Amino acid sequence: MATYRRFDAVNRVMHGFLMLSFLGLSATGLPLLFGQSRWAATLADVLGGIEVCGRLHRLSAAVLILVFLVHLARVLKMLVLDRNLGVLWGPDSMVPQPRDVVQAVGHIRWFLGLGPRPRFGRYTYWEKFDYWAVFWGMGIIGFSGLLLWFPTAFSAVLPGWLFNIALLVHGEEALLAVVFIFTVHFFNTHMRPEKFPMDPVIFTGRLTEHELRDERPDEYDQLAATGGL
């Protein structure tokens, strides 16, 4: 059976580190956020104590920041060196476009039996939502986390009240990220009937011809027309 590459090796490795660092941040961050709760204290003890949780949390954060910076570097390379403006707009872009709104509305109509299933391309509207949720979270959670990680350095140029806000924002945004990943993202990649128990494409990097034709007919037609299959 023919298969087609969807993600290259770098993307797959980066997702692996992203996944591991996020799980590490979640497991060690929740005991720090809910330190007064009995379950949080128990979880912290299982992980080696609250101080170990702090060290593991910072290690996971460093890995996540590195993954984010590598991703930014790859995007900038495509834009500046390769002059690939398709990164910003078009069928291969992760930037939300008017057609994503049309497809989202059409998808809801299809769920309700009121219309045909939309024809999706390389990236669907929910995949873009996933992507930008992580991108947005990296900016907010990452910057506030750095303020809390290096308070002495940042306090030389920033007012003290900003650290109180950073503490609040870091915890609330991180909790929101955990809820989102373990509900919306997990449903899209694990719980959909056609993907249960897991969509392996981010690990294998490949789709079968049947999957490409059925799930992303616009991308299949585009590749066929340009000789990209």
C-alpha cells in the first residue's frame, strides 16, 4: 500500500520532545500549583519531593523552550532564506484563513446531517487551533515562567508587582493548557472513531493513500496536479 510523507524527521523528533516536556511540566507543575492539597503532596512525594519537582519542572521548561526556538528558526528559514511565502498564506499555511471558518461551519452542518462533509487540505481548522493554542501558550507561560525562574535578574529592570501577575498568569495559563491538551487535543488525536486509540502519523510521519484521499482530498488533488505525490 502506498504511503505519503506528512511530517519529516525533524518535526517528529520535535513533537516527541514537546510531548515529553509537556508531560514533565504537567506532572511537576500541578503539585507546585496545588501545594496545599493532599493529592498534590502525594504526587510530589512520588516524584521525589517538592524540591525535585522544581528541578524537573525547570529541566522540562528548558527542553520546551529549546523546541520552540528550533521551530521558530525553521519558520524563519523558510520565510527568509527559502522565500517560501506559502508559510504565511495558502493551502500549506498554518495561519487561519477565511476558508477555515467556512469549513468549521460546514463541519458543524455535517455533524447535524445538514450538508456534506467539507473537503479538507493539508491542515484542518482544528489542527490550526491546536497549533496556535500552543504557540500562544508558549509566549505567555514561557515568559512568565522565565520571570519566576530568574527573579533577581529581571527585577533589575522590571517592577516588583509584575512578578505577582506573572505568578498568577503562569499558574492559570498552565492549568488551562493542561485541560486543553487532555481534552480537545486528546479527542482529536486519540478518541475520534477513525483514529482510536491513537493517530500514529506524528510518530511514523506517513499517511496511507486511503487516508490522504479520504481525510484530505484537497491536498491529494493539489499534490496530484503538481506531481507532488
